[in-house]
Amino acid sequence: MFAVRDVRSLITETTEEGHGLKKSVGATQLTAMGVGAIIGTGIFVVIGEGAGVAGPAVIISFILAAIACTFSALSYAELASSIPVSGSAYTYTYATLGEVIAWIIGWDLILEYGVSVAAIAVGWGGNLNAFLDAAFGVALPDAIAKSPEDGGVFNLPAVFIVLAITLLLVRGVTESARVNLVMVAVKLVVLLFFIAVAMVNFGTGNFHNFAPTGVDGITSASAIIFFAYIGFDAVSTGSEEARNPAKDLPLAIIGSLIICTIFYVLTAVGALGIASPAQLQSSDAPLATALDKGAGIGWAASILALGAVVAITSVVLVILYGQTRIFFAMCRDGLLPPRLATVNQRYGTPARLTIILGVLIAILAALVPLGEIVKLVNIGTLFAFVLVNVGVIILRRTRPEMPRPYRVPWSPVLPLLGVAFAVYLMSDLPLATWIRFVVWLAIGLIIYWLYGYRNSRLRKEPEVTVDGTPNWAKDPERPDGSDPR
Amino acid sequence: MTAPDAGADGPVIAGVDGGASGKDALILGRWAADVLAVPLVVAVVHPAPAAGAGRVDAEWIADRHRAAETVLDGARTVLKDAPGQVEYQMVASTSASHGLHDLAEELAAQAIVVGSGRSAPPMRLFAGSTAERLLAGSVCPVAVAPAGMLSPPGSLGRIGVAYIDTPDGWAALETAAGLARQTGSALRLYTVVADNDTTLPPLIGEDSERAFLSLARESYETTLTAAVDSLSGIEVDYEILTGNVVETLAELDDVDVLFCGSRGYGPARRVLLGGVSTKLMRRAKRPIVVVPRAD
């Protein structure tokens, strides 16, 4: 159950031509990468929920969440740098901590990615509606634009965007680095625009009752707006491209978190300067609502909502893509049925898998309110942090000889702090979220014991074959590597 | 088959994807490389990592990379006994057409050869979207091999060219004549005139309709004769066919390859104006070579 994958076999996969990444990225570029990955769409979506819980003190919640991320990001970087292959947290844990932990992380990532697509899709719908409302004075009726719990029947725009992106992915569209760069720029410009307009119309009225719910409120809000920081692991996985990982990685991780935190704090200050926490909380598109309902500047609200819709669309694509690829990796490793992961001959994509996941996520986005979805994403991510931090501590003991281009300083103090912060934030999530998460994990473990444990390729074919490629790494339809035609 | 600005020794690229039509592309590419006395590069495009957080697709990319290797191994088997220099390359790109374009530019390729789509009925060309997208802005001629050619290229001794008196027609003619010289084949120019329209004559009178057609035919004969006379050193003639342009050219079965020009419209305009070359690529019985305009 704790069998690990041979790191060497992973290396042969990724060092072939076209795969070797240039080791040429310095601290500045890594930081830029990090900012680009973190400033996703969380801020467009969750600031309202956070302000509703903590009041203006949500500003402090942003800082708290950033600190929690920092420790875990450092641990993540050590793990990523010690295994010189491309991969996700799932790949790293498979090679270091063994199959069952890899399974848990993978299963957890499927939840995290799938549920965040749903959350972001709801935010997309909210911003679309805010745009229609501010620009043309028409909006979709609540019945088809909100979840049942928020007084609607189902969320049609969210379903639409998830299914549309699913079809794109089936056809084989992925976001290129250039598009990604443009989208990051759109997000930054939109945020700067919001901050500028908010500062011009700033009022201090909403700050008088700064922390209505006290420390509890601040940590609870942290556990929610934590969503806005998801994505920072991109810097950690950038380790293989780093010129000098020991020095540049911590600089980049901390630097990008600081820059993003400044952005977020300014955004939060601006939002509260023009709108009340109650106004922010009631909306799926809080920033647009702040401009429209709070400051009464309809034109600015429509510009912001339009920018958000554009930027969020690309994030839905990236995350849904990520989820299908993690699921694919687990299927190929035999932990989930490989039949699900067949590659469509026409499009060259895992079409079946993409459609199944897309439909499930669409159902989730249609029926579950934003706040609940976000909490579920966060508990999953925080749990993965705990595993990664613990993993670093364990590996220092079990495999001290493993080369580590980047090492977390003061281990095990910093990883333990990472665990502590993650657990602290998790403990502030409501019981209902915990129950949902535990049920999800339990389902996962049952599947693992019933299916994955017996069908794992690692277990079934542990031997490395003559040509050096492990059996599990070969195409299931053509184990002999024969001509497909 | 020389691209306007390509070096004389650039290779021919055969794009394969493991589909049923890959073998046709290899056969046509092998022949083209032989005739031009340049190396053949067999290329397979596999996905490049997507932008986004956390390298989540590393295993997917690795898996597709292995699949691409399998495809190249298949190509190696097909070309096992082929003479001449063959190289095998993998290209990481976001799309097959992008990857082939980039490779063609990098290698200053003479031509890109692709197969038709998988769902093709035997003997018919059904170019997939890759071939269509390749045409948009290709730097070198794009050749599309129909599925399961009855006669291998080079066995018929005649090169065809769909000729019209426009810059893209001249470019196609020039490239086709160059190939005819190199292979010692005969060259035949084809122009298609519309059939008698049966709906209009009652309105405008059958006489004037016929008069118009014969006038059109005469002017085509003049330009074709001029074009034939401008070529030296090869055996060349022309034929005027009657009927629907695409259908008539698609039915040609006595040429090794048929050249045609491309006006290089962007995708939107091509749809509006119905470029002949795009439609022809889908239906022809013989390999089609679409030549980009020379400017």
C-alpha cells in the first residue's frame, strides 16, 4: 500500500527531447509566474463571502491566509525540487510517500479542481449577470441564475460555461502560455481599475465597526478567502526551471505572495470604501456589485464585470483541464478504471473522461451555492497542505540521502507551522463542510480498497522490462509497443 | 515543388498521427522527397504542456509523448526498405497544424505532406481539419494524399495543374512545371468551364447562353495556349473540361499529383468565397498539392 514509484522511471519519461525544460528562470520571472498563477479569479468571487463573515477585518484575513500559504509553499517546493520530473502533487507523492497517500492526494485534487471549477463558474455567471444588469439594465431572473438555496431553481449561466468549456476541451483546446499571459494582464488591469475607481469614491463609513465578529470571524473569513490564493503551487513546481532553486525559490514564493496580498488588501479596502459588507456578501460578483450598488457607478461596474467574465472563462478552462489530466494520470496508473481514460481517436483528448467530469461539475454548479462550494475547495486544499508538510518531515527521516536542490529551512519547524496554520484554518470551516469532505475521502478510500489496490499497475507489474520502460508506463492497448495500424 | 523562399535542400515533411491515413502520407512524402532528392522528415506532433497551475498535465504529456513514439515506430516499419535519408522528429505544439508549420519554417521545408482524414471512404481524399488549417498561411506547398491510392505517385508520368490566369494560378503552374522538369513527366494544364446552365436559358435565351460559354471557352484557350507556350523543356498540353470545378477536378485519375493555387484567404473569407482548393482537398482521387501564392 505504501509502495513508491521508481523515480528513475519518471525521469526517463521527462528527459526525452522536447521535454527537458530549460533551467533558465531567475527569481524575478519566478515571482511573476507566481503572481500570474495566484491572481486567478478567487478575488472576484470570494471577497464578498469573506467580508460578510469578518466585516472590514477581512483585510487581516487576507494576510493570515497568505502566511498559511507561505509555509506550505516552501514544503511544496522542497518536494517538487527533490524529484526532477514534471508532475503534480500526485506525481510527487507517488514517488515519495507511496501509493495510498498519492491516492488520497489525487482524490483530494480531483475534488479541489472539480469543485473550484464549479465555484468559478458560479462567479462567471454572477459577473455575466452583473454586466448585463449594469450595461443594459436587464438581468437573468433569479430562478435560472441562482442555486436553490439562494432562492433560484438552478444556475443556468454556470451550467452553460462549464459545458461550453467541456466541449472545447473535448475538441482539444488548451490555453497557451501567450493567452495565459494576456489573461493575467486582463485580471491585473481589471483589479487596478477597480482599486482606482474605488479610491476616488472612497468613504470611511463602512470601517467603523471594524471587526464585528472578532478573531473568530477573522479566521473563519481566512478559511474562506483562502480560495483567492489557490494556484501558488505553480511557483513551487517551477523549481525544475529555476536557475538557483535554493536561493530563488523562497524569494519567489514569498515575493509573489506578498505582491498578491498587497493587491488583495487594496482591493478589499477599496471594496469596503464604497460598499457595505452586507452588499458584498449578497452577490456572486461582489466587486461589480460594489461599484454598481455601492458607489452607483454603472459604467465602471459593467467594465469590471466584462473583464472578469473574460478572465474567469480562461480560468475555468485551465482548472477543468487540470482536473481531467489528474484523473487521467490516476487511470493510467491503474488506480481508477483505465477504460475511462481512453484517448479519443478523432480529437486526441481523453474525451469520455472530460465529458463525465464536465457534466458532474455542471450539476454541482447548477445546484450548490457559491459559499458552500468554496469551503469545500478550501478544506481539500488545506488537507493537501497538511499531507505535503508532513511528507517533507517524513522524507527527511526515511530518505535523508535524496538530493534536494531546495531545502525548507529550519525543518521540521516550518513544515510543522505549515501544518498548524492549515489545521487552524480547517478547524474554522463549518461541520457540514467537514462531513462532506470526510464522506468524499471515505468514498475515495473504499474505491481504492475495492479497485485501485488490486489493479494498480505498480503492484501488478512492478518489474522494469528490458527496454527500461516499466510496464505500467506502456500503452494498455499495445503493451508490446507495436504499430497501432 | 519548391517553396518561393525555401532553400533548395530543405526536406519534405510528412506529418503522421497514427491514423489510417498516415501510410498514404508516408508514401506520397517518400516519393516527393525522392523526386526532389532531399531528405524526408517524418514528423508527429504531440501536445505541448498547457499554461496553468501546478504541472497537472505532466503525466498526460508524457503519455501522449509515448503514443507519439509509437506512431513514429509505425512509420519506421512502413519506410523500412525505403531508399534515401529519412529522419524522425517529434514536435511539441498546441495543435498539429501549428507544429507542422513551425517545423516547416525551421527546416525551410520544400513541402508538407499529410494524409486524408480517418473516415475517408477508400480512394477518396477527405482532408481533416489539420490539412485545412495548414493551408491558412503555409510557407510551403501542402500536399494531401487520398486514402489508399490505387496507383502509387510517379507511376502515371503526368503532373496536372488546375490553371487560371491569376497570381495564384501562376504560382501553381510554376511549381508544377518545376516538378515536371525534375521528374521528366508530362505536364497538363486543366481549366474547367461551367456546364450549360439549365435554369437560366429560358430567361435569357439559349443562344446567348451558348454564345457566352463559347466566348469563355475561347478566352480560356487563349490564356492556356499562352501559358503552355511560356514553358520550355517539358512536354506540356492543356485540356478544357466542362462541369462543376470541384467535382470535375476531383474525378481526375490520370495524374500523379494535381497542383492548384490558393488565394490565401483567411478562414473567414475562405468560407464566404468557397475556395476551390479547400473543397478539392476533401474529395480528390489523386494527391492534391496546394501552392501558396508567391507574394
